[in-house]
Amino acid sequence: ESTAEFEDGRPVTVEGSFTAGVNGDKPGIIMEAHSVPGDFYRQEFALANAEDNALVVSLDATVNVPAGLFHHCLKTKETTPLEPDALEHKYYAAGAGNVLTVDVRTGDKIKLVKIHPN
């Protein structure tokens, strides 16, 4: 995974970047093909660098964001042992992907605004 944080259009850090198979880093699963509530999986693993996990909470969430109203969304609870207080709920809609991310601690939200048809 290659990550970068930007300030004023310039990268300021690539913290969290890693390559599976290098230095014991392992690949993860971003989304299961056939999720079931209660499934728990590692999204990435680079010891003390990137250790994100997901728990499938629901397959039937409804989400209303600027891009539209989405039914039967998959909802995950995402955590990392690197930040024990961090907790995000993410919602994924078929054909659209991640439509909403909620930082449970702060209430901050990232919403899908628009879908561009091909």
C-alpha cells in the first residue's frame, strides 16, 4: 500500500506505506467476496506501521448521501491496535463501493458526492 498525506498540494508524509512480503509485512483483505455479519478480517498488516482490521456489522444498512439513497449496504466497524481509541464505521453499496465513512469518536463524515457513469 502506498499512502501519502498532503498539505497545500504537497506530500508531507508517506507514513503507513508498506509492501506485502517485505520485512514480514502481509497482505490484507479490503472486502470479502461473500461477507456475513460477524466476519472479522485483517485489512493490512505491517507491524507497528499499518494494522487495520474490519468487522462486518450488517448487510442491510440504508445510507443517504449526496450521491443518492443506498439500500442493503454492507456496514463495517474498522479498528487498529495502533490507535485504540480510533473507530470508523464504513458503508459499502453494491455498484458504488464506499459511500460513507463515519469517525465514531469525532463524528466526522466522508460522504460520496457523485457517481460518474461510464
